[in-house]
Amino acid sequence: MSVKAYLEITMKISESNRPAAAGVYTQYREPFLKTINGALTKELLIRDDDVQVLHGFSSEDEAKAYLNSELFKNDVFVGLKGLWDSDPDVRIYTVA
């Protein structure tokens, strides 16, 4: 299956909190890929200004559904919430 939609979460995270954020990414990457319907890819992108997690899905609806999943709400969100310098920017893109 090919990626038809991307969920991009961009987070302002200070340098001192980035190792903890990377730990959350690493901890939940495999469960995301194995248990979330339509999940195909998940990449951590580190930039000087922010950190992004780019999730690939087989449809836009599955990307939206992930944001309401137990894994996201109870594990990933909780693990990252205390690390943000400001609220994250969440966007969903469809592949043309």
C-alpha cells in the first residue's frame, strides 16, 4: 500500500527536552505501525527551530482517526505534553 495522506505534527521543544521527545517517538513508533489502522510510516525530523513527526497513512480518514485513538490520546500525547514550549501545529495533507 502507498501513502495517501500525511499527518504532520510540528513541536517547539527546547534542546534540553529533545532527548525525552525522541524517547517518546522511539517507544511508540512500533506500536503505531503495528496497531493503528492505515499506518504505513512514521519519521522523526529534527530541525534547529522545531521537531516534526511525519506519519504516513493509507487515507486521510485514518490519519484523522489516529488523533482520537487511545495510543495517541493516552500515551503519545501524555508523553510529549510536558515537553512542548508551545502548542503543537497539527496538519493533515493528502497526496495528489
